[in-house]
Amino acid sequence: MLRRVACAFVAAALAAAVARADVVRLKNGRALEGKAERHADGSVTLALAGGGTVTLAGDQVLEIEPAPTPEEQYAARVEALPPGDAEARFGLGKWCLTKSLSKQAKEEFRAALAIDPDHAGAREALNYVRDDGKWVTQEEYHRRRGEVLFEGNWITVARKQELLAARRRKEETSQLRRVVEQAAGSGRSAAQAQDTLAAATPETVELALIDALTGSTRAKLYAAAELGKRRSPRAVQPLVKLVVTGTTKEVRQAALEALAAVKSPDTSLMLHEYLYHERTAYRVYALQALACFPDPRSVYYILHSFPLVWEGRDRAFVLNNVTSASVRGFELVDRRGLRAGLGIEQIMTSSVSVLGGGDGYTETPEDRQRRAEAFLRAALLELLTDKQFGVNFDAWDLWWRVEGREIIGARIREQEAERKSPGPRPHAPPPPPVMPPPLMD
């Protein structure tokens, strides 16, 4: 019932924009309703109640009868009310709402309660609620439950304190964000800023450091290093984003090292999202990072998103010429160990002649990125599965359907069981904090 009355209030607000209707009587006996406007030449323009307008010549119009105003209609309805009828008063109150007469509506609802104090419709229209068999105001109802009115909503005192505390933390975080920028510098001011951070609450500092991951390059490097030292689980998602979307290799490397220090099992899961990104470079960076966090759960996502490598291109052209040499122009590594090499900025500016000779086709930067992506996907799949199918996607797909799904599923279940096991487990060596994965032979 309360919802119906609330809807009636909304309808009344909308009805406020609707003008009252006049009745234009024509000499031919017809009558039209709408908003009438008579012009100096005697013609009448009528905005019809059902929509549209019509212009009538002056000699067609017999008379214009202005419709009674809502106030006049209300007064007439009050005179016609039967005495002592609570339901009639309540009905008139609802009618007032349709005419935007909110003041009169409340008067009628109160009049209905004066006749019948237990009239449910009138009580609800006046914002009463039934509590333990009695009608009480909304305020009394919430006060009885220990709630307070805060910014237009009734909430518990504890919730209000939480909101205020969160607001204070946000303000403190905003202030400390500037301190982080200073701490990332050098000299006396940096040392003072670092002392300020040391004196602040750990949670607030952590939030400020996470916020600083979107700041200047210097702040990103400093924040990533500090979050790695703190092994902050809540920083995993923003660090993963920075590993993939960072604009410089230095920043991406710092974020990767921080993730390696945090050692969250969710890192690989968050990286999987970027394997489907529309930007090839982001997919490449996600693959490089996944090599540092080997996880059998990655196999499905690498395979499932593999077709993106040749999306909008000729599949054979993209895959047929993927070799170790072409990828070494992207990042130089070897089987004996990972080491930093050239970044994607360099390969985007270099050129590779695919067919050889003077008439060979020179790859575009996008082609080279896609070749690097195909190679990295294959290398990572080999690392995770011990299979040697290279960039032969059909072979990988067949293996997955025949036996790979069961094999990887078993490894995932074994991994989950180890994580949930309460007994001590041998300490796993930290993942190598250097991108990318080993190259295929």
C-alpha cells in the first residue's frame, strides 16, 4: 500500500506539468477540450488534450469555457463529501495527489484519520508504519531500532561510524598520496616524506601507495616497491593492471617484482582477463607476466584466446613465419635463464622482411606484435604442459579435447588441495621477476 501511495506522489509531480483543459464550443454543436488561446484576429489556437494543435477561425467558435481550476474542483468535491466518511476523505486525498494539491491531500488524509484513526491507507500516506500492532511515525520506527538519519537515509549508528571512518580514510589517503610523490624523490624532502609515511597508519599508507600507482612514473616505481615490501594482497589487482598497461618497461618490471613478492594465488587469474584485450601489446605483456607465475589454470585461457592472434588477419600469414629469430627482436632470452632484453618499443620501430630479397613484404608493427604474441603463447603452453606443438593451434586444440582437459584439470585439483592442506609445505622458490618466458627451440 505504501508503494502505491508513493507512486501516486510521483504521478502527481508529473501531473503538475499538465495544463488545465478549456472547453471550446463550436457553432456546429461540437466541443473540443484543451488549452485555448484567442488571438487578436478572433481565431483560436487549441492545444488538444490528446496531443496536437488545431487553429479555428473566429466565426467557428461559439464560446470558450475555462475549465475549473484544481482548487475550484477541490472545493466543489469537499462540499459534496458525505459527513463522517473516512474512506471518502481518503479518496479525495488521493485525487488531490493527481492534481498536484499535496497540501490539500495531507489535510484530507488527516481528516480521514480523525474519523478512523486506524485507516491503513491514510496512515501509510502520511508515512506511518505499523510496529508491534501500533501505528508509529517513520522516525519513531527507526529510532526504536537504534537507527539515525544520515544524509537522507536511516542507518545504524555503527554503519554511520563506518561511513565517517571511510570518509576520513579517503581524506587521509588523498593527503598521503601527495606525500608519496615527495617520498619518491630524493634529498631531505623525500626523507621527511618517508618519515611521515612511517608515522601514518599502515592501512592508510597502503591505500595511498595503491593510489599512487596511477601517478607519475617516479611515484609508480616507489609505490610498487613499497607494496611489494608490504606484500599487500589488496594491491594485486592494481599491480596486475600496471604490469600490463604500464607505459614503460621500467614501470612494468617494478610492478612484476612487487607481484612476485606478494605471492598471491590470484595473480594469474587477474592476468587472464587481459588475454582477451583488444590491444595486442596488452596481451603480450600479460603472457610475459604469466610466465613468471606458472599456473595450470592459465592453459585454458591461453588456448581459448589464441584465435585473437590472427583476428582480422590471415591466419597462415601470421603463424607460418613465427621463428625464434623474429621474436628475439622483441625480447632476447634463452633456455638457460631469463634475462632482460629489448622491449616492445624497439620491435615496433624495427622492420622484418618476411619473404626475403628486395621484393619481400615488410611487416607492420601490428604484425610483429602478433607474431611475438603467437610465439609467447606457444612457449608458455609448452612450459605449462610439457607438450611441443609450437604455434600449431590445431594440434593444441586437438590435444586439449582428447586429453589435455583431463590432465590440466587433475593438476588444478592437486594444486587446490595443496593450498587447502593445513600441513606444512615445502617453500616454493619465488617466481623469476624478469619478463618474458623462455623461447621455444
